Amino acid sequence: MSSYETLLLERRGRVAFITINRPDKLNALNIKTRAEGAAAFDELREDDSVRVVVITGAGEKAFVAGADIAEFEGRTPVAQRDVMTSRSLFTAVDTFTKPVIAMVNGYCLGGGCELALSCDLRVASETARFGQPEINLGIIPGGGGTQRLTRLVGEGKAMEMILTGDMIDAQTAFRIGLVNLVVPAADLEGKTMEIANRIAEKSPIALRMAKEAVKLASRSNLDEGLRREVDLFALCFSSEDKDEGVRAFLEKRKPEFKGR
Ligand code: COA
């Protein structure tokens, strides 16, 4: 297992747990953290023992409070564009082949909100705060915020968050569909692990196909999405896991999926 300077990576059975570890800077994403985050996802992609990834922030205050603003100062537009167009952490998460859960334990702002938006599920503590405050710095979201947030919560709510830069609380985030679940801070890790472990029992092949199919809904037109859904469904028929799942149902027992 590799070690990283700005993150902690642990395996907890079939669940990998990534903690962004710059609590003194509220886990702001600097270049190093982004690169290490992308490398961690590459590492986990190759590791068949890992079926689900949880990502969170160190400390009790923040998930991620955004891009590291200190790095913005004095940076040329071309250098900034290079940073943003090199393979990003957001893309690494978005294209990851296994389910990723954001465990949002506090401030989830700017690039932090965009990181959570790149994940498949978001579980938040009651104390979490969400926002796209870039407008307050004279800039706009650049890690997918204008696109993924809008697809998730609709144009009206996305506009409101992006144009005002105001933060919303966890219950509001839940109400607009930005998070899947809100739990008391003390239950956050337990509840997130419970969901992660439940998903980790499924067939990794079916999970992969399911992710790909669901993501197509916002990236293709309906006819193409429906056609590709059928192809991905049929592809599941090539797996031993499908035989096991069907047999286990008929034999009235729990399936044991092997990822083959
Ligand atoms: N980039 C760099 N450093 C950041 C940061 C960011 N996005 N967010 C917080 N920090 C740093 C602070 O500079 C401070 O560092 P210091 O102790 O060396 O001065 C430390 O983290 C703690 O933050 P602080 O602002 O003192 O905490 P707070 O409780 O008073 O306020 C926030 C919390 C989240 C409201 C505030 O930190 C904030 O507004 N952060 C920026 C959010 C943002 O605009 N993100 C989008 C960036 S594009």
C-alpha cells in the first residue's frame, strides 16, 4: 500500500477509506492533494479486494473547504488552465469503476462540493455546510460545479448557490437532493460504513455496469441511454456473479459474489 503526504488511505475489509489530511487548512485542495488523490484512486482501481471507496476530510470541521486559495495568487491564466486540464481528482472520482461515497463531515465548499458531486453518494453530518463560494473571490466553479450541481439539483437551485455564494445547511442540501442522507455527527462514520459495506456485498461487475448506465442518463439522449443500458444489462449475463445471484435466489440463500 502506498503512503501519501496529504491523505490517509486505509482498507477496512472491502471498503477503502480515504481521508484528506490537511485539517489545519480545512483540507483545502492544493496541487499535491489533487495529484495524490488521483493516484490513490488509480491504486484502488487495480485492487480487486476493494469494492467501495469512502472519501472524507480529517478533523471535525471540514470535509474540504475548497481549492487552496493561497495557490491562486500570482498564477497566470495559462498555468491555471494547465492545473485544471491535467487529469483532475474530480475526473478520477467521476470515472472510477467502483462506487464512491462522500462522507461529508463539515464545510463542503467550492472544490470540496465539486469533489462530493463527483462521488456517487453523499452522506452528510447534521453539521455539514455546502456552498459554491467562488463568486466571492471573483471567479466561478471550475471543477464541474456549474455542470454536476445543475444536473443534480436543477438550474434554479444551482444558480442560487453559485450566484450568491451562500452556504446551505445539511437539511437544505438534503431537501434539494444534493445529499442522500443526513445523520447526527456521532453516527456519520457508522452509517456511512454500513451503507458502504452493504454495497460492497453486491457483484462488483454489476455495480460497475450500474454506475455506467446511471451516469449515461445525464450524458446521452434517451434513446442512446436506453440502448446502452440493454447492452450493459446483457454484459452482466457473461459473469459468474449473475449465475451465482440467480442460483442463490432460487436456492433461497445469500449470494456470494466473486467479481467474475
Ligand atoms: N484555501 C486555503 N486555505 C484555506 C481555505 C482554502 N479554501 N479554507 C480555509 N483555509 C485556511 C485558512 O486560511 C486558515 O488558515 P490559517 O490558520 O493559516 O490562517 C485555516 O484554513 C482555518 O480557516 P479559517 O478561515 O480560520 O476558519 P473559519 O472557521 O474562520 O472559517 C470558512 C471557515 C470555511 C468559512 C473559511 O475558511 C472560508 O471561507 N474558506 C474559504 C472557502 C472558499 O472560498 N472556498 C472556495 C475556494 S475556490
